[in-house]
Amino acid sequence: MIKVGKETAYRKIKALNQSMIKLFDTDPVKFFEQFKMGKKIKDKKSTALQLGDLVDFYILECQGDEEEFERRLDEKFSLFQGKKTTAQVFTLADTLFDVTLENMDGDEIKVSFSARFTEACKRVKETGRYSGRSEDFMLKDFNDNGYIYFKNLMDNLGKTVIDEYMISKARRICTGLLNDSFTSGIFSQDLQRKVPIEWKYVTKEGHKINCKSEIDLFLVDDENKKLYLYDLKTTYDNEEFMLGYLKNGYYIQAAFYYIALTNFAQEHYPGYEVVPMQFIVADTSSNNRRPIIYKTTEEDLKRAMEGFTLCNSSYRGLVPLVEDICWAEENDKWNVSRETYTNNGVVKLNLN
């Protein structure tokens, strides 16, 4: 097992990560295309994800240091001098950017601006924006009010384009995390931050799978010989985090990172116990809710490993998911589940 020193090196490692496992759970064909065939996916991020990236950068990479945050901001972010609002023209500009990324090969754009703009207009109008407006009207609005923002996106490929409002909001969230009595005790300690780990997952059948995990935070408690595992999240309503825990498959992440840190501890902290994941969840709404710590228990960890049923919905755990990935690879079956294939295409509804 090795610890990787730089983020760029980590991203180049070809290994299974928790995001890919979650993708397999929802769409095995896309998993095959991206993870097995190496299909490149353009990175498109919503405003919520961009804000989350800013908070992560401030807390994890800059270690909550305001001066370092200010000095290093342009490493990953580009400042848009205007103000990005909810006006439909910014949705049009973002969509045009997405369409452009989809039609790029390296640095070369393969499709004309006219064709890309027509496609962007079509997608935007499908959302109900620019209702009844012609493409000519949308082009004029874009040229008058959205072009500078779009140009900023294109001039800063690989960086996240943000505005002063988003920076201000990120600072507010980070200040709350660092100073609120609910969470300040965690951040005042000597935390290990953004720790990339390469490790091997061993299945019950003995398969050894190369894996990688980038752990947000963990704390070494030498006195009690424990490692406390943390992950930083931002969400619009942190009082409703359980919904996101289920919808976004955070239980898979909790199990995957637990195994990763346990493997890491065997080499670097022998005899230390890994405590199940704690999610530090910041609120991004205008309500300015205080940050909350959600602790997973041993029982939560067991469910995340094996799978569980809640409110008549079934959630596959990490162990069966990885076993299914191995089965799909061995049998080259990506467009049908193992259960369905084994049952010759017949599945009981079994409604309760």
C-alpha cells in the first residue's frame, strides 16, 4: 500500500474508487465505458458543486488559512468579474459551454458555433426558459449579457469559474465550520487532510482489486490508538442530510473509506482502530444553519457493507457491488445484472 503525494498523481492512478462503484450501482454500462474502456467525461459542475469545491479548497487544501486561500485561489478557480445571477441567459451560457465540451477533441472544437448554439437553445427551452422566444432573440441576449461569462469559461478550461458572491458565501460557510462550537473542536486539532491512498480490496472469492481513496480528514488519537475518519459535505439543508446519504450513496463511500483507512493503518498505524465515518455537513442556504456532525455507527457500517432495505427501497452494499463488478468483468456482461442473468431474465416483482 502506498500513500500518493500529489493530487495530479492520484488522479492518474487507474484504480477503482467509490465514485465508480456508485456509478456501477446506477449504470453499469456507463461504468464499463468510463472505467474499463477509458471514455473521458467532461467535468460539468453545478453551482452547488462549485461551492462545495471552494469550501473543500479552503478547509482541506488551505487548512482554513485565509491568507493561503487568497494566495492560491487561482490554482483551481477563475474569478468572473461580473455577477452570475439566476437569469436565463447564464443558463444558456452554461449549456452552450457544456455542448462545447461535448464536441471538443483535446483543444479542438469539432462543431461550428452555430450548430452548438442551436443545440444549447434546444436544451434550454426544454427546461421552460425562453418560452416562446426565437433563436435570434436568444442569440442577441447571449451577445449582450452572457458572452463575457461564456468567454471566461472558455478561457479557463480546467478551472472553475466563480464570482465574488460565491467566494463570499464560501468564506461564510468556512468561518462557521472553523468557529462554531459544534465543529471547531475537530478543526482545532492536528488533522491529516486530503490523504490519497492506493490499496487493494480483497473479495470473499479472493479477487484482489486495485483501489484508491482520497480521504478528506482523519485524526490520529495516539492515546487511545484510534483513527477518526471524517468527510466534509455541503448541502442546501443540512438538517435533511439523511436524504442525501441515501440518494447520493454516501453509505458506499463510508464503507469504502473505512476499509481504505483500515488498510492504511495496518502499515502506518499498526494496532490502531478505525472509527466509522463521521460526516461534517455545512449548510449552504440563506438560513445559515449551524454545521452538523453525522456519526455513522458500527450497525450503519454493517448495512453499508452488506446492503439494507428502508421504506420498501433496497440499497446494495459495498460487498455485493464489488462482487457484481468482478462477475461482470469475468463474464463480460455489462448490460444485465448478475441476478437477472442467473435467473435467465426472469425476476419476481415481490412487492410488499
